[in-house]
Amino acid sequence: MSAQLSHESHEIKRHDFAAGETGRGPSVPSGGLANDPKAGQWDGRLMSKRMIADYKTFVVTDGEGVRNSLYVSGCPFHCVGCFNSSIWDFKAGHEYTPRLEERIIDDLRAPWVQGITFLGGEPMLNTPVLLPLARRIRDEFGDAKDIWCWTGYTWEELMRPGETPDKLELLRLIDILVDGRYIASQHDSLLQFRGSRNQRILDVPKSLAAHAPVIWAKLHDQERQISEIYLKDRVAGEDSQAS
């Protein structure tokens, strides 16, 4: 067998199971860029293996302020160019345990920590882990700590009739949602907290109240690369010294 045939035999085939369905939100991939589910097709209550890929403390890249980040395992979207394809498998990583949960709660007690971020993998398909954890965070901290979440689902898909109720239960406990599949052709390194231009940062309470997606009020994308800004400042400083 040639190398080309061997490569093709291992190529991932992606499917649009909701083909023809309208109103799924902006830039839902098609043409093999990701798997696109019908409403309720993927049920995290059945798919989740309660596995965690990683837990990071005191990070500033996964949302506003200093945060702790929990990466759950398992994602069937399989977006082309996904940064975390190594944890598509629901059995990847290690089991979520009561000991880890206690550590998460203790870490959140630090006054400089603004909140926690759920990433993956696909958080909306790991509700057996994240729903109880989010409820406990609300019970212990109220609104003093915020919850951010990344998902491959669009807001409109989560609102579809027939979607599993656990997703909406988790959504109601979240403050900020970054929604939508990663689309490599729309990648933009100047975007705030997201990888491709189709993705949105949504204020969940305001969106639920408005029955429509509401963009986070603090959204602020860069207009130029940081390196370009530094270079301009450096040149300006050298010019002032020369004069």
C-alpha cells in the first residue's frame, strides 16, 4: 500500500448530521470541517466518562482576570486544526475525583482568583462532572466567582428544541460562553480569548433574558500584533533620543 493510500485510509470523515437545518448560528462548518450534530444527537449524560485532561491554576489566558481552568476529555466535533485533538477521546486523561474537586474549591478561595473556566474537549458533553461542580461553586461562592465556558456548540444550537436538558442546566450556571466550532480558515491571532472569527464571547445571563445571543460588553480585539506595537514604541523612543 502506498503512503498516500495509507494516509487516506486513516483520514477522519466528518459529517453534517443536521444538513438542511437553518438558524444554527454563524459560520457553522460544512464540507468536512467538523462534525455537526442534530439536536439531542450527542448526550453528555451517556457519552462522558468523567475524565479530565488537565487542571491549571492561576492562568490569565482562559478568560478575564486570574483564573483556574478545568479541561474535560472528549469531543466529537473533531474540528480540522483543533488545538486539543489529543483529548477528543472521552477516555483520555485521568478520572475526576472528589479529591480534585476539593482542590478546585480550595483554589477558588484565593482572593485574587476571579473564577473558573471549563474547556476541553467539550464541556457541554461532560455535564456529569461539570453540573455538580458548577452547582457547588454557586452554593459556596454565589456570584463572587464567575464561570467561563468554551463550547463547540453555537448558542442557537444549544437553544434548539430537542436538545438535551442538561446542556441548558449547565448554561444557566455559566456567566460567559465562548461558542462555536474552530474554523481554521477564519483563524485570527488578534481575537480576544478565541481562535476563529466565527466564535463569539457571550454574556449568558443577558442572552437568556433577551432570548438571543448578547456579546460580552468587555469584548476588545486587538487591531495589531503586540510585537508591532512594541516595535513602533521602540522606534519612536530611538527617534526622540536622536533628536
